[in-house]
Amino acid sequence: MLGKINPKPALTLDEDMGRAMVKMEKLQKILAILPGVDCGLCGSPNCQALAEDVVNGDASLRQCIFLQKKRVAGDKTKITEAGKILDAVWGKNIFDGRAIDLEE
């Protein structure tokens, strides 16, 4: 027989309520600039998860492909830098046909 199943909190930004509130405010600001398309190309399943990871120091906004595209278009980031970020998230072989079988 299984024991009691305890619920897990959906979102815990910090154990300290004051710090959690500061992080929640930062998370809302980050969500306002993310595209909200939930493509997963950044390595997170959706924009909300990326924002949480950024607030907790586990990710960078530079991982968002859409924000990278804007930075490259505005001449703030070189395309090679954007490629290095993709390599760090997905691995170097993700787009060369070895990591994904493009024939299927």
C-alpha cells in the first residue's frame, strides 16, 4: 500500500518570504519581455520556466532565441555569440543531422 502523498508547491522562489516577493517581481518583469511562444528552444519547457530559472540563477535571458534575434538585429550581439549560446544549451551537434535524424 502506498503512503500518504504530500503535495509539492508549484512555485518556490525562495524560503524567505521577503526574498521570494522580490524574486516574484523580477519574474514578472522578465515575463513581460519574453515572447510567450513557449517554443522550448532555450532549453526550458516554456517562457514561465525560463523566467523562473533566470530569477533563481540557473539560466540566462540570452538563452531565448527570440531575444537573441532582436539583439543580433540591433547589432548588440554577434551571430557567432548566439550560436555559442545554442551550443551550450543543446550541444554542438544538435543541428548537423547527427543529433536529430532529419529523415524521419
